Amino acid sequence: MKSRLIVTPNLCTGCRTCELACAFAHSVNGKPGRSRIYPLPAGFPDMWTPVVCLHCDDPACAKSCLVDAITRIEETGAMELDNEKCVKCMACVAACPFGCSLHDAQHDMVVKCDLCGGDPVCAHFCPTKALEYRPAMPTKRKAVG
Amino acid sequence: MVSLTINGKVVCAEEGEMVLTVTRREGIDIPALCHHEAVEPFGACRLCLVEITKKEWNGWTNYVTACLYPVEEGLIVQTHSSKVNELRRTILDLMLARCPNSPEVRQLAADHGVTQTAYEEMPDADNCILCGLCTRVCERLGFNAISTVGRGHHKVVAAPLKEAPPDCVGCLSCAQVCPTNVIKYEDDGDQRRIWGRTFELITCKQCGKYTITREFAEALHTQRDIPLDYFDLCDECHRKELSLKMGSIVNWSREAAS
């Protein structure tokens, strides 16, 4: 079964280690890139959600990309953005209903989570296992009839 | 698979691939201004020219643009021979005469040892190298708002009849891909001006940040079936909303468990 980046918000402490790990893992010419993941306050005391691309089944980013620069990588299931193809029209940044295509102003490029090619660095560094990269448990369904 | 020799090194490539794709994969730095992965190769800037030969050519060589030349079995490519560098310098010399004020062209020419053009500089130069990358990207996006107009000395990039283009949606892709940053645009509050047209930018309903133009959002809605309400918020507010939604779900499940 394919591994997925599993986010468990109630384990997140908002320490932002994932953000640091992501920025360094995606550095451009030695400069840290914009992090594709970071925890945001979830509206209740001491509650955070690490917000990261969900690699949707019906992705608005890929649909909105008129040059087809965002495609699904079969091995990882990740929606990956090819920066060589990107024309920076910002359609995906505007269209993603979860805001997970981001504009890196420092490097002037559009960035999104690519699951680090199948080994997400953020999951390695998460101290509370709010982020895990493992096969998702199949959802338990009640027997019908 | 075919095997060819680039600068003395034997490399493998897929059939149908262009020489430039292979050299880039091998990490060989060949200058190219009009090349973009989103569109088909065009061979306008001529800077990626390389020297090719084959064993059976008995010492004869040819000079071709790497972006348009498909790989062949037994091809021998030289990317930086003295003749290639000389030809590249000539092209840059001509480009410098056309675009004397373009920092990008000046830098590239200086990197190849051309600091001063041997030709007469073009008066009222607009710094456009006429590579047509903007028009090709516009066509690829499906808008076809701009194209090259005229021939020879009169060739320019313009909208039909040199008026404000009715098909432009103000996505700025042309300005973003332009290798010499010629295409000017202006973002002023919720207004964007480009190609003589003024567009209204969508304002985020929560934070007031400006995102894309309303025309572009409507084009994405009709062409790619993206619901229009996806464009109500900016990316930042979308993330905040997702976090709050997750928070309320977690809180609900906690309450349900206790």
C-alpha cells in the first residue's frame, strides 16, 4: 500500500520544526526556500494544524495549470510542480482551496509540497509524530446488510 | 535509446529528444534565451547552437541549434569549441546592437567577452530580442492575445491591430517568461495594467490581498471547471481556514470522546 503523509493535528505542538526542515530541504543555491508546510493556530488554545498539500484526488492546482506543469508522480502519489515548465501565472496559487500552492517571493517561484520525492523530511523531524509518512490505515466500514 | 558523444563523453538519450534537453540533463551550460519547457522549441535566439559531426562525415561539421536538433546514433557534439564560441559571440554582438540597454543581454554578452557591439546601436531600442516566447506561451495558455506583427525591421510583438487585446486576461505569463524583461505591467491597488488594458484584481474577502484578475479566474472557471468561489480568498486565508476547520473537527471529536 502506498505511503501517505499523515497529519494528526491533535499531536502538533506548533514547534515549527517541520517548517525549518522543509525550508532547508528545499533550499535553492544554498538559501533556504519557502517552507511548503507550517503549523497554523487551529482556533482553540494550544491547538495547531500543520497545513500542507493534501495531494487531492481531484486537484484544483493541476486543473488550473494551463501549461500542465503540475502532474501526479505515480510512485509517490504526489502532485509535483515542474518549475521548468511553470510560467508563474499564479493560477494554482489562487485556485487551491487549501492554499497549498505558495509563491516563494525570495526566489520568485511557485512552490508546493512534493513529498520530497518519497521521503518527506518534515515527517523525519516532527518530534511528536503529528506528521508521519506511512501507509494509511484502511477506513473501517460497517458490514452492510 | 541512442548514444551520442557530447564534448568527448558518451551519453545515452531517448529517441526524439533534442540535443539541448540532453546537454541540460548532463549539466552542460549552453546559453539559451528563447527556450522554455512549457512550449515547443523554436530556435529563435540561435544562442544554443552547437557543432555537430559524425564519423562518416569525414571531418565535415555542421552548426545547428541544439534546441531543435533531435539526437541521433553516433552524433558527436561540441558545445564550446572555439568556432561555436565565435559564432555565439557574433550573435551576441548583433543582439547587443539591437538591445544595447538590456541588462540581461549585456551580462550574457560580457560573459562571452563582448562588451561593446561592433555594429551600429539601434536607435530607440526597446530591448526585445523578438524571440516570440511571450506569444508562444500566450498561445499555449490558450488565449492567443498577442503575436508577432510585421516582418524584418518592422517586426514587433503586439496585439491585433496594435490595439488593446480583447483576449488578454492579464495573467502576466508573458511578462514572467520574457528573457529580457521587456513587457511592462503595473499593479496599482486592485487595478492591473498590461498591453494597454486595465484589469480588476480579485480582492481576498478576509484580508484584502489582491490575487489574480477577475477575467483570468473566469477563464479558469469556464475552461477548467474551477468553481468561482475558490478565488474568494487568497492562499494565506485558505490555509487559515483549513487550519480552523481541522481544529473544530479535532475539538468535536475530543468532546465526543469525553
